[in-house]
Amino acid sequence: MDKKCFQSFDSHEEADKANFEFYRSLSTQERLNIFLEMMVPYYETFPRLERIYRAVDLGECPVSSDRWMGV
């Protein structure tokens, strides 16, 4: 897909018709490639942390579990 192309139109209808004709002229594979290119930001994976540097045992929770039972 050529991203350097610029066109101007006198109405929205002309622009819509030009868009329709452009995508109609593309092969199925070209349309699929454009779709997949647009989806990359949404399905891109981000690198995860490679290791845990330390684990801290927090012990027992300071709030009693009987608190909600009214005891």
C-alpha cells in the first residue's frame, strides 16, 4: 500500500466511491494484509519480566478473618 499518495475530493460521496473502488481493485491477500497491519497494535505482545528478583513472605494478614462474622 502506497502511503505517500494524496487525493482531494469535492464531496464525501466522491471520496467514498474512490475508497470503494480502491479496495475493490485490491486482491484478497492485499486486503487481508492491510487488515492484519491495522490489528498489530491491538494484538502485539509485550515482553514479560524474565525473572523474579526476590520474594517476600508477608506473613498472616493483620486483619482478623472473624471481623466480618461479628465476633
